[in-house]
Amino acid sequence: MIMPKLKGAGTFVTMDELKRQAAARALEEVRDGMKLGLGTGSTAKHFVELLGERVRAGLRVVGVPTSEATRVDAERCGIALTTLDDVDRLDLTVDGADECDPALDLIKGGGGALLREKIVAAASDRMIVIADDTKWVDMLGRFPLPVEVIPFGLAATRYAMAKAFAQGGVSGQMAVRKGRDGHVFVTDGGHWIVDAHLGRIGDARRLAGLLDAIPGVVGHGLFIGLASTAVLAGANGIRVVERR
């Protein structure tokens, strides 16, 4: 696979390198003794790897992974792990995002771990979002909105979702997510994901509330009011945005 490259300051930087730069900047916020939420996805994977280097050098932290994939990566990197059954509050969660707007509201879930990511983020005193700067948007919705659903009664749930979208002032095609093998993608919690291609979401907070009210919906990718800081890496360097 050929990685896209961005030109800046006389050099070329791959998207993967930008993600690692954002992860390295977020790592500066980690202190000895912290309880950390460990996100899922390609950018969060860099954070876990860099955190592992610090742990092997003597840093003492404990992490709560947001997916089985992250758990495997963290164990490989030597990071001590726990669960939210054993600790009820985390100091910091570091995770990626598919989109981030100026209010630091997010669309997440491209990696399929949105429900666990939201549970962990909500249990944290702070959430730092790390991303390359292509994820920064003026309004959420360009990226398809993932909605995690119970397979039982899917047709009724999709009908309710369509009504919620109309009430929220958006519309678009919905598709059940498929895995690389062509079969329905199943989350770590045993649920399915419906990806909704909505375009621009004018009132993300209202839409989030409407989706939360649907019995068959167990989670969605609108992360409203959870992120406190965004670390965005681009060809011209790192930009840190704090929630107002």
C-alpha cells in the first residue's frame, strides 16, 4: 500500500508519521501513576506503542483498552491493564477520531469500537483526541455516522433511525457494515453497525439525543462534549485545540 504524503518545510511526511507525531504529543500529558483509557484505531495504536516504550523505561501506568485489538497491542507492549469493573474512574483517555469540529465534538467508530470507546471516555476526567489534521472539519457529517445496533428487530430499528434523522434535519443512505470477509461486521459486544451517510449534521447534539432514545440502538459515533483537547498533526506541525 502506498501511503499518501504531504509536503511541508522541504520534506515529505506520510499520514502515518503525522498520526505518530500526534500520539507523541499526547504522551507528554501522561504522568506516573495514571489510569489511562486506551483508544482504538490506527492513530491510537501509535499511542499504545509509544506508551509501551515509556513503560519499559520505568513509567508506571495502568490502562483500560477500548477493544480486544487494543488489549492485544497493549499486552504486547508490556502495559499493565485493568477494567472499569476494577476502577471506576480514569485520569485520561487518548483516542483517535474520524472527524473533529471546532467545538471538539466528534464522529468516531470507523474502527468499530465506538460503544466501548464512549464508555471509557465518559469514565475519564479528560479525553485527548489525536489525529492528522485532515480529520478537522467545520461541521460533522462528511464521514458516515456509525450507529451500533442490536441485530434483533433491525428493520424496526432502521425505521426508527430514519425518523430520528428526519427530525434531526438530515437524511441519507444506511448500510449494515460488512467486514473484510464480506460477512456482517460484529463488534466486540456482539452487535452490528449501521453506517449512515448523512452529509452535514447541523445539530449534532439534538441528533445524538434522538438516536439515544431508540431501544435497538446501543451506541452511536457522535461524541458530544467528551473531548477536552484535540492534538492535530499536519505538514506545518502540531496544533493543540482546547475546549472553550
